[in-house]
Amino acid sequence: MTADERDKRQAIIDACRRMNALGINQGTSGNISLRHEDGLLVTPTSVPYDAMTPDQIVYMAMDGSHATSQKPSSEWRFHRDILKSRDDVNAVVHAHPTYCTILAIMGMDIPPVHYMIAAAGGDSIRCAPYATFGTAELSDHAVRALEGRLACLLDHHGMIAVGRSLDKAMWLAVEVETLARQYHGCLQIGKPPLLSSDEIERVRQRMAGYGMSDG
């Protein structure tokens, strides 16, 4: 194992622990992947983050093959398919943050209630249709919901955030949960006014200039 690979494996573990510390995930329900060489590194299934070690992170080829002694996350398929379909993405973060999951249970997109929606790449954060976890159907839904976007919700499930780096994907995961909480709060008062698509695009371009997004 090279030093670069070990650093990536440790970065995944650190990010998993940070997800729980930030409150955007519970237990081992989340999972993270990083592009590596011709494949990806992905969290193993059902291993407590505090006990996880770099050698337990699973290396998977893009055809889905991996060492038979290891068992990748049950959600490995959408990690693999997102990285396979998106050259601009090097990291995938999946979690079940409370407010994102509330909206996902209701099958709701997050509309442009705040200009920071632009950080996710467009004028909304889509909610992908429901499919059983770990299935090719769910993976297909996720890939489509992420077209032109850096984040999506998963109906009755949770959320996905992606980025050119793990730091950016993690930052976005936290931001999406903040947006979900803000939208949920607005809905307690009434129907919130929305920013226009043109305004979100202006914001997106300004964010790119400041290095705030992957766009």
C-alpha cells in the first residue's frame, strides 16, 4: 500500500467520524468513497467508524470486483456508478441527516429558498425516486438526480453529496442539511418565496469565481 493510498483510506475514516460528530449521520448508516487509480476506495459494511482501520477500506475496480475477503458498503453500487459516470467527481458522501431525510420521506425537492442552493450546482436539489437500498434501480435514480448537480436526496432514504475532493463533498453535505433545515422551517410558516433560476445561475458563477463550488 502506497503512502497516497493509505492517506486516502485514513481520510475516508476521518470523514466518517466527522459525519457523526457533526450530527449529519447516525451509527454506520452513511458511507463514503474516493476515486483511486482505476477504481475506488469505499467504506466497508457494518464496521463502527471508531473501530475502522485503513486496511478495512475496500478497493473496488469499476467492474465491481474486489477482494473476496472484504465486504464493501451495501450502497457500493451508486458510489461506483456516480464515479464511473462523472469525470468531475472524485468523492461521494452518503448520509441520513435528519432534515434531508424528512424532506426525502415526503419526496420533496429543495427549491431555491436561499442563494446557497447554487452550491449544489443548480436551482434545486432533486429528490430521486424511491428504490430499495443497494439496488441497481436506486443507483440509476441517483445518477439521474445528480445530472448537472452535486447533491440530491433519495426518497424515503437520505442524501448524497459529491465533489472534486472529499473536503468539498463533506462541506456540501453539511450545507445541504442546512438548506433542508431552512426549507423545513419555512414550511412551518407557509409557502416560501423562491429565487429565480437566473439569480441562482448568477450566484453559481460568482461562487465559482471565489472557489466556493466545484462548478
